[in-house]
Amino acid sequence: FLPNILLLLPLAVRAFGLLLPAMGRSNGSDGNTVGNVFDLATLRGALLVSLITVAVMALVTPYSDNVQIMTFSLLVLYMTVAVFWMKQVVYSKPDSKTHDVTTSISTHQFVSCVLAAHILAPIAFAHTSLAYLPSLLWVPLLAFPNYANIRKNCGAGLKTILLRLSLAALLLGTSPLVLVSCLFSVHTPFVRFAYVPLHLYFFLLYLMSCWL
């Protein structure tokens, strides 16, 4: 139990590492404090993505043992979320600049770390062995990289191309489809309501930091 909780500490470190500097920059500014620290469009978008994901996974629960239906549902979910995210978050401000995009990335990474902690910590209390491997996977992916810096440093060099390809390999290699085919026989509640939301958030971080 205790090692699992310790594994989750980097999520808190990254979340506070994103929150505290943003709060420092917002001191003395006028207006809504939350709006000064975070990008509100990203916060709203992340909340809606979570609700959409949970709703879709609940609707397909009767078909969790049908690989074809689940594969189709996941593909539609990811495409819908990507289009929604582009319209409502990334391009919601016609005059948005690189600073706005990096602020959105930092906000989304903060939300991702908080979501991962809220999902994995209760599992660590209830089922230690089930939480161990997901913690080893998601904590490094969500907490270790600074995705806003990746976005700032994106260029046309070989290093950037290799970075994009390596992250793409991680994205595909950790997809729910690969997980079910390798470890689970069906899309269990853990896969639908814990693994899929975290992978979807990772997908959006990759999309914003490497390709937009």
C-alpha cells in the first residue's frame, strides 16, 4: 500500500509545480483569480471530456466483451474528443498566440495529474496489486515531462521528430486496445472508467504539445 502511495507523489509535485508559479504570476492582477492562474476554456474542456468519456463507457458497458463494438466505440470517442478539443479549446480564441497554447497545455497537464491522483489513489487503498502497474505507467507519462516546454521547443530538427515519434509509440503502445488484447479478455470497469480517461488525457497532451 505505502509504495503505491509513494509512486503517486510525482503527480502532486508536478501539479503544485504548475500551480504555484502560475499563482505567483497572477498576484496583483485584476479579475477572476482562477482565470488568471488557469485557462478557463481548457478547464471547461477537460471537465466535458471526462463527462463524455464516462457517459460513453457507461453506454457501452453491455458490450464490454465485444471487441469489435468496443474498438469502434473507442475510435469514435477519440475522434469526437479531438474535434471538440480543437474547436472549443485550442482554436476558441481566434487571436491565440503561442503563450495561450502553452498555458492551455500547462492547465491540461495540471488537470491530468489531479485526475490521475484521484483515480489511482482510491485503487491503491482498495486493490494494491491493481494500482501498482498503472501507477508505474501513468505517473512517468503525466508527471515527468513538462509538456509546455516541449511545445515551446518544438522545431523542425531531428530531435523534435524523434521526440514526436517516441511519444506516438508510447501513445499507441499504451492504448486500451493493446491493453485488452495483451492483459485483459474484456474491457473491465477498470479499463473503461480508469484507464481510458487517463489515456485520453495523455492523447490530448500529446496532440497539443507535439502537433499544434
